[in-house]
Amino acid sequence: MAWALSAWRSLQGFPLRIAGWTLAHGVTLAGNVPVLAGLAWWFFPFEDKPLRAFWIVPALFLLGAALLHRVFRRPRSAAASIAALILLGYATQMGMGWAEGRGLDGIRDRIRTSGHAEFARVAVRVRDVGNVLSHYEELARDGWMGDYCRTKPPGQLLLYVATARAANWVNPLPPEKRLRWLETFAALTWPFVTFLVLWPMYRLGRWYGGHHAALVACALYALVPSVSLITLHTDGVFFPLLAATAALLALTAARRRSALRACLAGAWMNVALFFSFSLVCLLPALLLAPVAFTDAASGWRVRLRSAFRVSAGFVAGFVLAGLLLLVLLHYDPIRRWQAAMSFHAHWKSWDWSARDVLNSGITNLAEFGSWLGVPVLGLYLVDLRRVATLRDLRRIAGPAVFTLALLAAILAAAFLGSTRGETARMWLFLVPFICLSAGRAISGLEFERRRWVLGLMLVLEAATTVLIKRYQDFW
């Protein structure tokens, strides 16, 4: 009885409110109540998708409980803990796909039948990678690569080509069989690559709130619905890793006041944009990093000079990487951006009227938030409220400024990003940073209380993933 009373006291306040909103979200999913689905351009309709191999769900809960107990109650090295969480994430992705009762096809179909399967079909036809990258603009304009490649930078196709080459190296096959093997190879390996982001997340999380906050953030990320269910898309497999690594490099340079490290961070960021234009949202936050992590005890002139040196290094690395891409691959990012945006606007019939911008922005935020899961979203808002206060801003100046800069980036992407829905997929690169804030919100609680809150949030997040899989899912 005493433990039940202790648990109840621990869960009072925002954890109970989050639990209540999670229950309400679950009711709308199970009852097909169009609270969110009625929004303009809502991308994910309700679906009736029975989980024919439902036994996998309780098996996943048991595996998750065992791994999380090992991570939080019997901690080992950081590397061992991250390895356990990578295993949890991989098992969750694979398990949710297999729960459909169709075996590997529950995952493999995402790269076989979705629109982005076009990249895989093109990848197995590529013979000369250098020629494709050097003449990407002409090939895109001529229609050789289809429609989707016309809206992306060359790096996205390169990821599929690299996967096709790796698959063929593992198991060489005749050309006519390579596409099917690529689909199977990606279905087995990409879920693992998806969770490699947990290592840079952990490194970032130690700055956000310490060791415990970092592990909580990684555990939450392994259970987020959009991460677990939107599979075999580069948005979730590679882009979060690119984004988190760019942030880690930039913040390391800022904390150590190293112009050389900042140069490396800038170069990495430019290369990341070669793979995805969406990551441009991170640029303001990364440029603010030197200001966020300057020593408050130093005079303002010293702080300004230090921040300027690091920022100059970041810009120099960014420009240098761009010049190298231009010389080596004849890649003009501005030209590619303009062509991609022009084709995208024509394809999606984008209208910049105030009404459409407002409606699309609201839908974008609602979809992204609902696919985060109410627990992660609620914890993020709790942390955001804390860092918005002047007192907290002084205490954790660096992470707070970075968090606020990312919030500005999310709002800009929602209302100014020429996007109408499907943000649950396209904004997956932002999810690691949301989870870092959520982890800090839990880690900031008293030791005894945070045990119960963490357990509740993880259970609710996992349950949300199962409900979305059953009643909505990703295609």
C-alpha cells in the first residue's frame, strides 16, 4: 500500500495531465474520432489494420522492460547502455512490422510500394555514380530519375545507390534480381542504422541535462511512434543522424572555443544539406551555438570575440565544403534548390495565401506532435516552459538558447516551409532534439519521483505507438 501511495504522489502534476491527454488521444484513435483527421490536408487517415501476430506486442513489452531495467536500474558503461537501447529500437521497428502477420513484408513494403520506392528502382540502374552526380540537374530535368528525385538534392539518391552497392557486395546477383534483394537488404539493415543516432544524442544529452537525461532521451526516442512506424525512408534512417552529428560538432566547437572544430562542423553541415534540404532549419541554431556556450564570467568583449572566431570557422568550413562539391561534382546547391522548389510547388499546387499558410502550419504542427506521442510532446512543452523563464535561462544558458532556436526553426518550417502535412516523416530529423528536451524534463525531478514518472511515460509512449500502428499507421 505504501508503494502505491508513493507512486500516486510521484505522478501528480504534469505527469497525470500527460496521462490524461494520452488517454484522450488513444480514444480518438481507437474510436476513429476525427479531432485531428478533420484538419485541412491531414495526411494520415484512419485505417483498420488488425495486428494478426499480436503476440509480438507483449513480447516487445517484456523485452523493453528487461532492457530498460538494465539501463536504468543496473547501469553499465554508457556504450553498453546505448547498445541496449539500439537493440530496443531495432526490435520495436521490426516487431511493429512483423505484428501485421506478413513477416518481413510488414517493413519491406515501405521501400517496395511507396512513392519513395522510385529511388530504389533508379538506384539499381545506376552504373556510373560520378556521372549521375555530376549531371544530376540534366538527368532530373529529362525525367530519367522520375519525379521524386527532382525535388531532392543528389545525396538522397546516393544513399540508395550506396545501399544497392552494399547489398550487391554481400550477395552478388544478376541485374534483374538486384531490386528485390535491395528491398530485403534495406529492410534488414536500415532499422539498425536508424538508431545509430542514439550515440550523438547521448553525447548531446549530457550537455542538455547530464547522464540520466541523456539516457532518458535515448529511451524515449526508441519508442516514438514516428520513429518506430515510418520505416525505410531516408528521413528517419539517415537524416536524424546527420542532424544530431552536426549539432554535436557545432556545440563541441562552441564549448571548446575551437575555430578548427567549428570549420569541421560547418563542412559537415554543408554535406548534410547535400543529402537533405530540410536540414537547413538547423542552421540558425548552429550559428547561435558559439553565443550560447560562451563563458558568462568573461567580459562581453572577450565573449563576443570568442563567439565570432568560432562562427567564422563554421562559415569557412561551410563555404569550403560547398566549393569542393562544386569543383568535384559540379553541384550548385542554389540552382538545385530553386529547381526542386519550383517543381515541388507545381506538383503540390502550393498557394501562398494567408489562409493556406495558416491552415497548413496548424496541420503540420498537429501531425508532428501527434506522431511524437503525447508523452514526448508533453515533456517537451514542460521543458520549453522551464527554459523560457529568465532564471532557468541563466542556469542552463547553452542548452536553453539552443532549445529556443530550434523552436523558432520548427515554427518557421511549419508556416514558411511550403509543406502541407506529412511532417511526421519529413521532420524526423528534429525528433532527437525534442527527445533531448523531454529527457531533461524528467531528469530534473527528484530522484524518487522520476522513477515512477519515467516508467509511466515509457509505457504510455509504447502504447501510443501500438495504437497508431493499429488504427492509423504509415501507409
